[in-house]
Amino acid sequence: MSRAGPRIRHAYVRTGMRNRGVGGKLLAHLLGQADGKILVSTWKAAGWAVTFYRKHGFQLVSDEEKNRLLKTHWNITERQIETSVVLVHEKSA
């Protein structure tokens, strides 16, 4: 199993503060601190979250790759794997 770098789990913006650029600024800061590939997993049903990450340069991976990544980098149940998606951001050098 590969060793993952630093992780952030469950970072959210309060509902009342959404659509004001706070999440985008937070994500831009985090992306600025990271090198290489950044992975995000969220619920498939959380369309708003998937849209947010795609707007900020993340791309959905295939189901096969999603399953591999979730089993490698996360410790979650098979049910969670079935109901999740993984998005990737490749940081340019």
C-alpha cells in the first residue's frame, strides 16, 4: 500500500457563508501548499460538492480507478465505496 501525504478530512464552509468565495479561497490556499496529485472523495449524491471541485480544476476518475484509490488511501466500508466518487487535481510544475 502506498503512503499518502498530509490529509484533510471533512472541510466545509457554513451554509450561510456559501457562494461568497470562502470555499474557493480555502481550496486555492490548500492547493498552493500541496505538490503533485491531490485527491478528494465525496458522496456521489453530493452534486453541489462535485460541481464545486470540478469548477476548481478537479476531474472525476473512472469507477475502476475510484475503487482502487479508495481502497488504497481511505479506510471506508464497501457501501461507502459504492456511494462515493473521487476527483483528482494534478498540480502543474
